[in-house]
Amino acid sequence: MKKDSAWLFRISLVFIALSAFVYTIHILVFRDAYHTFFYLVEDVAFLFLNVLLVIVLIERLLARREKMQMLKKLNMVIGTFFSEVGLELLRRFSAHARTVDALSASLRVRPDWSHKDFQQAAAAARKYSYDLAIPPEALTEVKAFLQAKRSFLVLLLENPNLLEHECFTDLLWAVFHLAEELSFREVPLGELPASDYQHLMTDAKRAYAATTSEWITYVEHLKSDYPFLFSLAARVNPFGADSSVIVR
């Protein structure tokens, strides 16, 4: 770091000296110090606008564009998550969610959905209670499923680019936390006290809500950018009891 600072200081001195040298030559040759300093001050005044334009505005636009491109690539990672973990987890949770029909009715994605429809679906997902009552045998199956996917989840968490996608990162932590809670319980889940069972339902509720919200965002992205993938996502909708991958 010190070497870089020293190099920057030296190169700055060189350019300042070269600039002073050129201005001195200009004054000696043209014998017009007034106009030389006049244009010098004018250039310095414009420099502030130049810095504003290049550094503040253009750099931000480029950074925003780069971030959007990164988020677009991250959607490939998000798609892999739903293929490997998310969709199956949503199906398992929805099978034991109270009043899930109300949520399912709002999330039956159709090919003609607009941005407004997805907004309404997201609003319905935020209002839903995600009240779960997963019996011990089904919760044991969720535990086994998440343990089988542990390496995959750890691999996703190690992706530094996911820091740019806060909602998906929160989703991963919620799912991973549920997997951790279940894995540390070595006794049969049916023997857990009611208080501990409720604790697990709270963790499952958090994962269920986060996965649902992110699924809506992901499917809308597919509709706008990858219609062929959107078609599949709509057909395997985890909230539709009559969902079928078969095109009818």
C-alpha cells in the first residue's frame, strides 16, 4: 500500500511539473501571460464540472449497469436453488400450512400475468400468516431432505456475489438455519416438547415466507427475460394442487 502511494505521489509531481513547464513555454513564446492564466483559470473552473460528470454521474451509471448485469447472472444461481431445494421445500411446507388455499389462489401464475399481477401476488404473500403445523414424521422428512442438500446450500452461501442480492441471501440463511436446527436434534422429533416444536415451526415459517417471496420475484424475472423458462415455472407451480409439467 505504501509503495502504491509513493508511486502515485511521484507520478503526480511529474505531471504537475510537466504542466508548469508547458505553461511557462507558452508564456515565453507568445508573450501573453494574461490569456494564459485566463484560460488556465477557466479550465480549472470547468474541471469541477468534469469531475461531477465523469466520476459522480457516469461512474454511478456504469456501476448501476454492472450491478444489474451481476443480478441478472445471479438469477441463474437462484434458479438452481429453486430446482434443487426451493420448489420441493415450498411443496412440503404448503402441504401443512393452514388456510394455504387463500395463498395458492393468489399465486396461480398464468402466462398473461403483468407486472401488476405479480405485485398483487407479492402483496398477498406478505399478508399471509404462514401458519404451519408440520407433523413430526413430515418434519423428519424435511430434516432428511435439507441434510441431503447441505453441501449445496453451503456452496451457495460461499458465493461472494450473493451479497449483492440481500433478499436471496436472507432466504438462504433462513433455510440454512432451519436445516441446522433440525440437524442438531438427534432425538426423534416426535419426542420434542411443545415449546421446542413451536420454535421449529417459527424457523420453518421464516424459511417458508422468504422462499415464497423470492419465488414470486424469480418467476417474474423469467417472464420478462426467459419466456421458455417461465412456461416451465408456471407449470410446476408449487402452490397449485393441480400443477402438472405436462403441456395441455
